[in-house]
Amino acid sequence: MKKISLLILVTLCSFVPIQEKKITKTGTITFEASVPSFEEVKGKNTAVTCILNTSNGEIAALALMKGFRFKIALMEEHFNENYMESSKYPKATFKGKIENFDISKLTATTKEFTLKGKLELHGKSKDITTVAKIKKIGTDIEVKTTFPVNVSDFEIEIPSVVSKKVAKKVSIDCNFLLK
């Protein structure tokens, strides 16, 4: 009876289309909002989840705001409490698609693809179009991208007392090794 059940299960599974997905839970997002002549304003999150559907190029990423670390603890506290309001808006997400993605054409040489999607941050969303640099590392896929974000697009308020020390346009750097 067990053999028949196993045979039926294997047969049914063979008819279900398999979508190849690559994932990481240790992706990195670094943002920098530094202004020349002032203290570095830079945070890094090394626990970002990212999933890539290799059959169609759809990609999604999730970063918990309280996962960003800074050189100065007080800066981290201000980031979570005053700027990002992390208790109210605990995560940032990106859902999009890598245009003309074809896993069979990936090699160890980096190729550039257009990445389009929607970034949700601080309760607001914005369409993003950027270049993703993608290559194969063994059976893994590395995806890297950098793009700017205007804090005003997400209604992130910078207190006037520090407004000259924090950039209004923030550079976001993403690095994912998908397995």
C-alpha cells in the first residue's frame, strides 16, 4: 500500500510544472546618505531575503528595518525611531522583474539586465528602474544593483537640526547570492 501511495505521489508530482527558484536569507543591502565634510551616514543589513524565479525573471526582496547596523549606536537608534519609524513600518520590500532574463545564457561573466519593480518603504511605494549586474557562480546566481532614492518620495522627514548632515538622495546598494 505504501509503495502504491508513493508511486501515485511521484506520478502526480511529475505533472506539476516545476518553477526553479533561487533564494537567499543572507543578502546585503547597504544605504548611504552621507554628505561631504560630515559624519558618515551609512547602514548595512546582512539578513535580507531575496527570491528569484529563474523561469521568468521575477524577483522579490524583503529587508527588516531594524536589521540595519551603523558604526554609531545612536545613529541606529535615530534611524529606527525618527526617520524610518521602524515600529510602524517594520520592513521594506521590492517586487519586480528582470527583463529578458534567461538563466541558460548566464555565465561567470557579469551581464547587465534592466530591473523594473516597485519599492515599498515607509508606507509608500515607488516604481524603480535600474541596472542589475548578474552572473553565475557555480550553480548560484549573483545579483547586484545600485540605485538612488529620494527621501521625499517616501515622506521620510529629516529634522532641520541635521538636515545639512544627511543627504536627501540616498544610494541603495544590493548584493544577493542566490542558491
